[in-house]
Amino acid sequence: MSLPATSTRVLILGGGPAGATAASFLARDGIEVVLLEREVFPRYHIGESLLPSCLEIFDLIGAREVLEAAGFQRKAGGYFDWGAERWSLDFGELRGRHTYSFQVERAKFDHLLLDHAAAQGAAVHQGVEVVALELDGTGRPCAARWVRRGDNGAAGTIAFDYLIDASGRSGVMATHYLRNRKYHRVFQNVAVWAYWEGAVCEEPGYRQGSIVVGSMPEGWTWTIPFSDGRTYAARRTGDKCCSCHRFCSSSFFRISRISLFTY
């Protein structure tokens, strides 16, 4: 397994969709780029429902054919059960040249995007964690110290001209150096989710593959069908309204109305 170079034009922290997409864009333009990802893909993640605008990005980085061939569930739109109202949204009725999107299993989806970035010429290193950044005299990051996770124990430093921090919630720059990450009260929520077999939405107006979103007291729910027959169901509520340790997700969903799906 190769080790990261000692220097690069652009260093990207994180190999999720943001990091992999940035790496693909840069590599396709002939810009030297190294991407360091602390996990080894595939790895579990949530956040599965894409919008049609994502297809434009996939076209630009040359990944559209790869994703079309991956067998993901096509997403026709959405169905909403919000308060006293119910309505459907068909992506084909919107402006733009993309009339559908995908419901994706993130482990597979993220792995495909990261492999695609490598195929475009990005130097991708998995299982490599950045443990510290070095700053120059002006406070600008200029190098990163890394270690390879696991038994190997290799370590090193890579210098760079530009840094893209795509480390997600870890927020290497924001939390450890800039210290400017602020959490908005409205986003301080609690989510509980589970995966179900044989869930079917029989509501009139529902189109196969669509996400279903519903409102509930103190929160909302969503359900996402996958191509393998599973359905991802979740409820989100304020952190003051839910004590997740009191119940398992299975019993919770049985006593909660989850967006018109029959299980």
C-alpha cells in the first residue's frame, strides 16, 4: 500500500462525497491533488436521498455512467403528508433537464465516488488520518502530519499549497484551528432510524421510488425506499422532546406513525 507524497498542490481532508467530488474536479483539470481519508471504504453512513441537481455534478466529473450502472433506486420525486395537507412532487414537472434522482446506499455510493476520483488521477489514500496541521507565520495551513491507522503505523508529513477541509462533522480546521464552528439551536435535534423489509406506500399519488415526508407533533418523519427492497425510516425531533435511551428503534416506530408506509 503506497504512502502519501511529501508535497502536493492541493490536499483534501476526507473522502466522502464532498472530498471525492472536489478531487475529481481538480484531477480532471490536471491539478495535482492528494486526498486523505481516515476510514477504509466501504463504510456505513446515512444521508441517502439525492436531488436532481446532483446529476449535473455527476455529469461534470464524468461519474454519471458509473452511478447509472450501480443499480440505485430511481427517485421520481416526493410525497408529503404535512399537517392537514397531502401533495406529491414530480421532478419531471420542474424546470431543468434532470427529471429524476437516486436513493442511494451511502456505503456503496461513497465508495463509487472515491474510486472514481482515483480513476481521474487523484492520489487517494484510505486509512490515513491527519493528526495535526502545521501553520506558517501568517497562520495559514501549509502542511499536515498524518498516520496510517492499523498495524502498519506509518507516519509522515505532507506539504501543500491549498487545503480543502472536507472532513464533515470532524471539521478539522473549524474545530481545532479556526474554532469558529457555531451550532444553531434549530438544528439541535435527535434522530432515530431503522431499516425495514417489505414496507409499501399505498397512498394515491405516490410514485415508486419517491421519498415520503410527514409532520408529527414536535418533529417530522421521512422514509426512503432502496432498490434491494429495504426502506429507511426515520423520525427527527427536538433534543428536549425525545429521550432515545428509553426505547429501541423498532418499538419506537411501531408506536409512531411513519409517513403512510405499511409494514
